[in-house]
Amino acid sequence: MYSGSSSQLKYRAYVDGLRAIAVLAVIFYHADLGFSGGYVGVDIFFVVSGYLITGLILNELDEGRFRILHFWERRLRRLFPIFVLVVLSCVAAGWFLYFPADYSKLSQSVLAQVTPVSNVYFYQDSGYFAQGVETKPLLHTWSLAVEEQFYLVLPFILIAFHRYSWRTIRPAILLLFGVSFSLSVYCSYWHPRANFYLLPTRAWELSIGSLLATISTQRAGNRWVAESLSWGGLLAILAAIICYDRNTRFPGAAAALPCFGAALIIFANGEKLTSLGKLLATGPMVLIGLISYSLYLWHWPVLVFFKYWAVKPVPAGGRMLLLLLSVGLAVLSWKYIETPVRKRVLLKKRSHFLTLIGTGAVALICSGLAVYEWRGVPARIPPQALQYLEGTTLAEGGASPVSIRVLTVKDVQTGDLPEFGDTNKNLPPGLLVWGDSHAQMEIPVLDALCKQHAVRAVAATHSQTAPLTGYQSRGEWSLNEESEAFNNAVIEYVRSQHVSNVLIAARWDMYIASDKGTERLRQGMVATLSALQSSGARIWIMRQVPKYDWNVPKALASAVLHGRDPEQLGRPLAEQRTETKLQDPIFDGLAQQFPRVTVLDPTDSLVDAQGRCRVAKDGKALYLDEDHVTVAGAMELRPVFERMFGDVARGDQ
């Protein structure tokens, strides 16, 4: 006999309380209202789900009444109606709010919902913590796909081992746990995205719950042992929620803390509840737990669509109101759709329910295909808004004259650098542009000036890599450990090729944030200028262009949709000056310390007659995202660079 017995299936209110902790952690994390590790709520859900579903299957196997079709029908009744409602609501909301590229992307994720493979789709599409995920209202469905994939396999495992001997079930689950956990730890180092999204590296979390379901309900006879285990489990969960963040190597070994924390709470609360179990079983916690599935489905699309509509960051109070709206939608969905369908008050007959499933699947397929085939239906959007949206592509206004390719240390050491300006190979390089992606964006205007003044120029750029010797950059797209070697090679190139002018440009505030200050940047700048001036080069340092907390082309297009003046979205000059004061310690006194150094400021070239930094001009976006200029934006910087080209053209020494 299955050791849990039928008592295992008695309703346990504290489990709904545990669900409440899980869903609250997730929604507060997504709303950026604290709890930097709140994403572990999903892992708690996995443990709880594995515990409940495995217990249900084993109990029915013991009683000889388990039927796989009945099991899957129950799962579909529990999950599918609200799921289809939320997905179709996203399609409808996207029609009114999304621009074509994002709407087309949404349609692809809708098609991925028809079968339980959305986790595979999002694995191939982007990382969970990557930039741009806040335009994906169905991203959170990856976890539902993981669960359903697990439950497509689990019943057959339990049936096979139950027929042989129920005593073999626990070792089988332990084996599944061990293999999956080992794979997860390995992949957390070498394949982090697959580790996060895919079933093989997540199955161990669900199998923890499955193991609990094979243990007797009379677990901890000693009251104080039970209390210690229960509260210890809560502390483990809270430690993960509070201390983890998006930089934590996850899931892997780090996921063991919240998962085993949830397992300890379940293990310690048998027929008699601990004090924590009683707290979790209180009315408010139980209610949140009961609506947790609907709340999980609704909260992310609500946040995503409102942020998309607002364009600019939503204040904390607004985000809290959005969560309250999500709670309201969840209560209505749970009361009038989820519960009646699950309890067969609605759609009592299987045939009626299967008709609903078929209709819902067809609706998802048709809506997804239609939007995808029509490329996001651009006819919905006014032409002026579409023109602003062209700024989101790097080639807006004409392709960059320099191939933006990823350079390696070897490329610099061998002198294999992209060239622009005058193509006469007999000329020595009169200008080297050195920096990160911000330097890349300035090349169109520099190319025009170099051609005008017959200057041959080269570029040594790499994303997220500060142009400073002795400085190691850190970032997803940077050279990281090779950044110092890259920068040293650039300096050696300047010396060996007798480059007469060097322009240094970067997004300086990004490195200030990663270093939590300017001291290391200042030291790197001084060391870099010393090395360059010993080569006889003239150095020009470009401060960064104004940056924004919102995507500029989308904000401009949104302004058109809502009848606002798009060219009034830029930051007031006084506000910009205040923000850039944080960067002043990097540049202060450099011109006095190094006579052949000039610091350039692009801000004045972007200020309009009203004293506002421009983000658009003549119907074109000057930025392609939050901080990178378009070709049109780069051309606005021409007055800044013209002051240096008298010296550059002469090869002034």
C-alpha cells in the first residue's frame, strides 16, 4: 500500500498558505517592489505541485481507479480555461497597445502556447533576466510548460513502478532527483539559459514534492522538532527571496535553499499543524493561495502592458495599484471560471469540455498566425509613428559606413581594424576611434568629416568594454578578462602606427554603476592618457550623450498615438547637467594635467530652443534605444566634432 494513504489527499489549508508566499514573492519581484530573489516563488510552486499531484496519482493507483485520461482531463480543467482567456486577452491588448515588431513577436509566443512548449520557445528567444523581457506578456508561461511536460511523463513512471512494487517508487524518484539535480548544477555554469527554462534541469524540484508524497503523513512526532523544521524552512525561503538577485547562479545549487525550505514546511506539518502551519492556514493566506494560479497568470501581462503604454518608468505606487488590479482579475477568474469548470458546475460533460479545448486551441492558432503573417499589422499605426519606430534599427537613415563587427584582441594586435573616411592606404591613420558601443554609434558623422578633410580613420571598439588601460570591464557583452589585453593592444597600435589623433568615447555611467563610484575609472583614465601622450598622440575624450530610462523611438511613436508632441519628450538641460555631475570626477582637470587632451561634451549640440535635450528632429528619432544615437542623432553631433577636425586634418603634433 501507498504509505500516504487516503489521508494524504485531505485538504490542507497551510499548503494554500505556502502557495500564497510563492505567488507574492513572484509578483512583488516582477513589480520591482523589493524581494530581489522573488523569482524563487516559482521553485516553491514546483515543490508544492509535485507533492499534491504525485499524492493524487499514488492514492488512485492504490485504489485501482487511476485513469490517465481522467488525470489529464482534471489537469486541463484546472489550467486551460483561464489560460486561454489570459492569452486571448493579451492578443486583444496587443492590438491596441503594441507596435508591429512587438506584436509580431507576441504572436509567435501565442503559437507556442498551443502545445506545452512555451519554455522551449522562450529558451530560444531570450534569457529570463535579459533586457527586453518586459515586452513579452506571456514569458511567465514557461513554468506552466515545465510542469505539464513533467506530468506527461510522471504518471507512466509511477504506473510502471507501482505495478512492480510500491517500494520501488521512492528509489525511482530519488534517481530522477539525483540525475536532474546534477545536470542542473552542471548547466548552471555552462548552459545557464537552458538550465533555467528546460525540464531536465527543473525536474528535480518537482521530484522533491513527489518524494514528500511517498512519506507518511505522521512525520515529526516531537513537537519542537516539527516547529524547528517548519520555521527553519520559512527562514530558508525568506533568505533566498531577500538575498538572491538576477546575478545569482540559478537554478543549480542555489535553488536547493527555497526548494528544501518548502519541503521542510510540508514535512513538518502532518495531521497536526505547527504554529507556522496555523499561520499559513489563516483566511487571507488561504484566499491568496486559492487564487494563486489566476493571479500568477494575470499579474505579468497587466504589468507589461501598462509599462508599455506608459513608456516611462511607473512609480512604486502605480505598480502596487497594478498588482491590486491583478488580484481583482484573479478573484473574478477563480470564482466564475476556474472553480466552476474544475468542479464541473460548468461544462459537466467531457464532450462539452473537449469542445471548449478545441475551440480555444483553434482561436490561439488563428489569432497567432494572423498577426504573424500580417507582420504585426502595421496598418493599425499612424505613418508618423512608424517613421519614429524606424529608429529602433541600426540602419535607420542609411547603413553605418563601418562594418560593426566584433573585434578580438588578435584583430587589434594584427592591425585588422575597420576603416572609414578616406580610403587612401598610403595615408597614415589620422584618427583612431576607441570605445564601446557609444563610440560605434558616432562613426557615421566622423566618417563624413573624415571624407571631407581627407583623413583616413580606423575604429577599435567593443561593446561594454571601457577604453581604459589597466581596467577590466564586466558585462554580458564585454571582453571581460580580455578587456585589459584589448586596451593594451590599442595603445600599442597607436604607438606603432604613429596615429596622430585618438577619440575616446563610452557610456561612462554604466561603468560608474558597476564599480559603485568613479575612483577606478579616474585611475584608468589617467593611466590611459599618460600612455597615449607618450606616443605623441592628441587625445579627444567624448562625454556621453544624454540617456533615458525609456526606449526613445517607442516613446516617440506612443506620443503620436496619444496626441502628444513627440519632440517635447527630451530631458530639460538643467536636469541633464545635474545627472552628469556624477561623471565629473572622471574628467575634471584632465586638460590641465595633460596639455594635449581635450574633453568634448555632446549635450549642447542636442539642445533645442526651449532648453530641452532633443530626442527627435524633423520626424526622425535621434536614438535607437535608451542611450545609443541613430545615424540622424550622430549627425546632430557634427558641431562637436568639427572643432577637432582642424587639428585632425593637419595631423597636428
